[in-house]
Amino acid sequence: MRNGTKWIVLTTALIGTTPGLLGAQRVPRGMREVRERLFVGAGGVFSVPQGEFAEFVGNGGGVAGHLVYNLGGGLLGIRFDGSVVLYGLQVHGHPWGETRTDAIWFGGIGPQLTLGDSPFRPYLHAGIGWSYFATTWASPGYASTVVGHGTGAWYAGGGFRVELSRGRVPLSLDLMARYVDNGTVAYLAPNVVVETPDGLAPATLYGDANLMLFQVGLSVAIH
């Protein structure tokens, strides 16, 4: 995986700062502890291709979810992420024609550092994951993946939660941005074709496929 060692540096640095932060007695209690043990969230995600990927693919959108387990009720937690983003959608024939979707499925795990126990809580996270690029043709009663390619990924980002309500299950607005490095991937791009003896056909591209993801959603805290 190209540049895969970057996530190791980010993750190590994030974990390495935790003992000092936990032991800093002069920091106010509210900035030392995250009382909730578990956060579960979901929302919409907006993708912006980066570098070479942006030459062939436009912005996309999809849905994402995450779970954060805070270790010992402290600053450090383990975050699990999952998302699916569509960067291409074409419908041929209405209302029951063929549909082509260009999608990226993603899952990852890594540390998250949450700052504070106030209504406004910024956080940083990083980790490693797996991305699956798939172009699928579907019609009523039939579906076929034309190109599917899996790749390891590293990512890093941050965001903040803003508490909307208190109670047994506190609700927060959750805003996040993340850079995802997928390395070199085989994928199809909308409207990129190649001429063959049988006519025009989708062209399989091979190159970097990195993204910036922006997420807006809600999260609930479980004590």
C-alpha cells in the first residue's frame, strides 16, 4: 500500500500523547474525562476526490456510521467506521431500466482522542481500513459487478460534537472531516470509455484514488 507507513506515524503519535494528557493534574476535570463509555453515530457523507482521482471522478455522496468506545472513561477511545459513497450513478431507461452505480465501500478502525466533557467536544482520529471499489450494473432481477477491487487504506481526520440534548441518551450534532489514502486502485469512472471491436466500453483505470470525506450527522452517548 503506497505511503502506508504514514498511518503508523499518526496512530503512534496519537496514542503516545495519551498518558501525558491523562496524567496532567492541572487540567480541569471537564477537559480530562469523557464520562460516556460508548458513542454511536450516523449521517450523510460528501466525498471530494484528490489528486489524480479528481481528473476522472467528480464529487460523490453517501452514508456513514461509527462507534467509539472510550477506554476507562478517559480521553482515548477506539473508533470503528463504515461508509458507502457513490461517485457515479447512471440510469438507462425508465422506469425499469438498467442502473450503473460506481461506489466505494469502506471500513476502518483506529484510536480517537476526544477533548473534554463539555457540550462542545473536538476530537482527532486516525487508523487503518479496507476500501472496496465496485461498479455494478443492475436491472430488475439481475445485478453484476463489472469491476471490483479491494485495497488497504489509512486515514486521519477530526471533528467535533455539539450537544443538542441531555438525558438518559444524550444527542449531539457530529461534524467530521477525514482524508483517506487508498493507494493504487483499479476502478471505473463515469463517462470514461475505450473503443473496442464491439464498440465503446467502460475503461478500467488504474491509479491513486484518494478522498476527502466530510460528514454531517448525529451521535448518541451511552453511559
